[in-house]
Amino acid sequence: MYTMQSWTCLFLILCSMQSACHCCDWIRHHFGHLSAEYLSQLDQMGGDITKQNSPVLFPTSLYRHIDDAEFEVKVRFLNETIYQIIQLFDGNMKSVTWDKKNLDDFLNILERQFENLNSCVSPAMKPERRLKRYFRKLNRKVLRQMNYSAEAWELIRKETKRHLQRLDILAGQMY
């Protein structure tokens, strides 16, 4: 009986290590490809990216902090940021003039990236509160205050591109 429990425990440990390794391999081999795809879709959705500045400052210090974090924290941050972007695009988009197919493709690829990263994230890890606060503020000060206008969505597209480019750099530095 004791031997059976030992083997079961060993099996569970090996399985958990395998999923962590699979995730690491997935980030190394697939994150960049999907990242390039959704950045391309983001560019193709509309015209030139706006030159207007967002009323919400980009969280540069948060990214600097994450640059020095452990691998698991970085994976969690990648996952959370993509989730927050998906949530941001779940608003009133009636005034958007973007190509709908490119928008749908962009969101589908983001969802795929999120799902793959989500399988790598430990549920025991705490989410980054500052990141969530930043995206809430972006939603409130850009989308809501600008009444979900086409101009507001262009600012969101610009900020989204900045985040996704920065996440691509972060993922590239993980190996």
C-alpha cells in the first residue's frame, strides 16, 4: 500500500513538472508567433495609429519591476495583461470604423494566447493590482469619458499596441 502511494505521488509530481515544461516550451516556441500575428492584425484593423496621447500614463515602472521578477511572475503578468486587454475590447464598439474581420481575428488570437498562458499560471499566485487599476483607469478615462467614440477606440488601439509590443519583449527576455 505504501509503495502504491509513493508511486502515485511520484507520478503526480512528474505530471506537474511536465505541464510546467510544456508551458515553458510553448512560451519559447509559440508566444512570439502569436504575438506577431495579433500585432499585425492590430495594424491592419484601421489606418495609422493615432499620434494623440492617452490621458492615462503608460505603466513603465510596472514593466521595469516585472523585468526583474521571477519566471512564474512574468508568465502571470503576460497572462493578466492579455486578459485585461481582452476585457477592454469587450465594450461598446458601435462607433469603431475598423475592419471587422481583422478585429475578430485579433481578438481570437489574443484569446488563444490567453488560454495557452492561463494553463501555465498557478492559481495560488496573486494578480498584479497595479495592472488591474491601470486598465480600469484606461477604461474610465478614455472609453467612458470619451463616450466610446471612434477617437477613444483609436487611443485604446494605440495603448494596446504599446502593451503587446512590451509583452513581446518581456517574453523574449524570459529565455
